[in-house]
Amino acid sequence: MGTVLEVHSAQEFDEMLRKSGNSLVVVHFWAPWVPPCSRLNEVMAELAEEYGRVTFAKLNVEALREVSKKHGICSLPTILFFKCSRKIDRLGGASACDITEKIQYHHSSSSIPARVIVRLNKLISAAPCMLFMKGSPQEPQCGFSKRIVGILNDHKIIFSSFDIFSDEEVRQWLKTYSNFRKVPQLYVAGELVGGLDIVKELSQSGELDRMCKAKNLDDRLKALTNKATVMLFMKGNKQMSKCGFSRQMLNILTRTGVEFETFNVLEDLEIRQGLKSYSKWPTYPQLYVKGELVGGLDTVKEEKDLIKLWQNVTGRSLHW
């Protein structure tokens, strides 16, 4: 029988993942009072002997409740698969055949360069809801991408996106990384949900809202302020401002030539009231850059460092 590591603490768990690097880690979340778990521990030991370059571990959910909660363990047994400290797959109520199949796939995908895996990890986790698509939400470059954007917008789901046409490395490796042969691909909380067909099914069943929408207002506000590099919360939108201060802010931003997105606080009372507390800024408009509050109209008009900030965002000089 091969060696299956027994994890005794959250720190030990994190250290195990860190040391594994680009290698595959297979973790069995189990409990002694669940009969199938005991048999699965034996299967894990057999697989550990066969796959010497894969790390196998088991974690008692009763002893490490915080780790189990963090990774969304709600049934036993559950098997999670990790690479580069990131969860890449899961199996619930797994059989030996299921686990072997997953190991063979993920073990063979080790051909993906480690730096690419790290980069994809960061991109996938860049926002609570992350869509990899062809083109942008404003200008989709294929019908499938256009339709999935439409579904997300219809549900008023806050999401960020990445245009795979803009980066050949991401385009080349994403399908191998995700074991999903299509684009678009939607990720929620760092885990693959699927493509257009799956998102359509979730939309029809009502699960899409539960899955994608933030659990509390602070999470939603954080996601919104990070939706774009430059994000303006205003009364109205780019096409029609609903107050003079918002109109002046739009004029300033337009003059800079920097791309920005807007959110109309008049359409969402929860955001309109909550953002004031979140930012500790009592009025609108409010301007955010890279998720950080810059301020309101007076700040933007008077803040000398704003020029440096714009240079940091765009890489070019700003002339007023």
C-alpha cells in the first residue's frame, strides 16, 4: 500500500499544497462514521502506490471543520484535486474508477507550464464571477459569448471577463487546464461552472442567481468596485447623466481617454445606500480605480496626484 498523508491542521494542509508545486494533490474529506469513507481510504492507499508522483491525503472533517467549510464540503465522501495550491476539480461520493479517471487526466495535464497554471489561477480568481469569452461584453466576437453575456446581464449578475483573443497563451492552455473543450467558460468563486448550455440550464432552474450573486452586500460592493479598472458610480449612465455633478465627472473622464464603466445608483437602492457606508463617502458620484476609492467630483478636479494615477492605469501621460 502507498502512503496517504493524514492532515491534522489548517496550517499543515496549506503547507502540503504549497510544497506540492505543480504536482497533483488528491485529498479525501472523510469521517469515520460514514462507511463508504473507510473503503475509500483503502482505495486511496492503493492509488498512492500506483501513482508515485501524486500526493494523496485524507482530512477528517470533524477535526478540521474550518478547512471543510472553506472548501464547501457538504457531503461525504468528497475528493478534491489541487494543483499549484488551487482547487481544480471535485468528486462527490466517488468510486475508485471515478478517482482513477480524474487522476489520469489531471496527471497528464502536468505538461502545462507551471507559470501558466499560476497565471490562469490568478485570472480565474480575479473576480467572484469570471467569464472567459471571445471579445468583450460590449462587443462579443461569437454567438455563444453574446448569448451567455445576455443571460448574465438579464439576471443582473456582476461579472468580469477576459477576451481569449487578446492573449495567445491563455487561449492555448485554458481548455486543457479546465478539461472543458469550449469557450465561453464561466467560473464562480474560482471554480468552473461551465459553458453556455450549463448556464442556460442554471438560469431556467433558478440556480444561477443563487450561485453567482454575492452572499452579502459587502461582497457585492467589492465585486462592483472591482468590475472595471476605472469604475464610476453615478446618477444616470454614460448616455444620460441624472445630475450636474455626475455630468461634470463624465466630462472629465471622457477627456482623459481612459476606458471606464459606470453604475447607475438610481436603479439599485441597496447599492445606493450601502456604498455610502462601504466607502465612508456620503455623496455621488464616486470614482474607483483598481477597487480603491479616489473620491467625488471635487477630489477629481483638485487632486494633483490623479494625473500620476492615470499614468499608472494607462501607461501614458494625461494632459488636461
